[in-house]
Amino acid sequence: MALRHAVLAALLDGEYSGYQLTKIFDIGVSNFWYAAPQQLYAELTKLEAGGLVTGREVVQRGRPNKRVFKVTEAGLAELAAYAAAPARPLVLRDDLAVKVHAVDLLDPAPVIEQLRDRAREAGAKLEIFERILAGLRGDLDEETFLREGGHVGPYLSGQAGCRLARETRDWCLSTARTLEERSERARERIGKETS
């Protein structure tokens, strides 16, 4: 997937400025795509030059004017072609998983600390996704929303974000506990051997 497709998908719900788009990426799209703000602004410029989005200036009082963007028919056609193409397999690159993999020959304390940090971050992200999903559902329960509610795509991708954040949090916590327990047993063994 190219960044262009993630930007086009994020713009489907309306007209957004580059700043608003960065907020959408931070919260709603971050579970499946990360992009730095400067990447998003550069991509908006390319998409507009390619006719996939159109931009217009909005005059604001007391603040600088801003440009807002929306998807064009050509952008929708690009997304349709992208959606019809076969999806690539998920590729995961995680430096913390590499550290856990190598932990048997390392001091586990810094890895345990990083696991706990990642668990806190995942827990915070989970709370954000749960609030977003509740906002999308409104007064409907999840089953009713999935069957009858509007714009189900952002909700379904938000569910994926919730599941990923929950699994990440749970894995980090259980892995940290395992490493702590093993470290404690190793210290006890060393203590017995030296006594």
C-alpha cells in the first residue's frame, strides 16, 4: 500500500486541512498506517497535482487561511482499483520483539521496562480507539451499528486497532511477567549456589 491510498481513504468522510489530516492519522488511521506530518503534506501536494484530490482555500478571521482537500472522482477510481487489487501479506518489523527474542543472552531488566512502557502505550491507544468506536456507534449497540449503521469501514478498521492494541498490551504484560519470574528464579539459584 502506498501512502496515497491511506490519505485518499482518510479523506473519504469530507474536506480536511493538512493539519486535520495529521490528527486523523494520529488517531483513526494509526492502527494501520503511520505517516509523519511532513509526509502527509507532501502527499497532499502530489495527489492534488495528479488530480486525485482537489484543494481550496478557506479564509479564516484572526487566523491564517487554510487549504482543505477532498477526494475527486479520479481519486475514488484510484481507491476502487486499489481495493480490487490483491492485498499483500502483513509484514511486521518490531524492534522490541527482536530484543525479546535475544533476551536469554541479555540483561532482561531494560527489556522488561520497555515491555511495560509499550503496554502502557497500547493501553492508552486502546482507550482512544474504544472512544472513537463509541462515537461512531452513537446510541446504537455494536451489533445494530454493524448491521444498520452508517460508514462501517472506519468502524471495522477501528476494531482492528482495538484488537491490535489489546493484544499488544496483553502480550507485553505477560512477557514482562515471564521475564521477571525467570530473573527472580535465576537470582534465587545463584543465591543458593553462593551460600
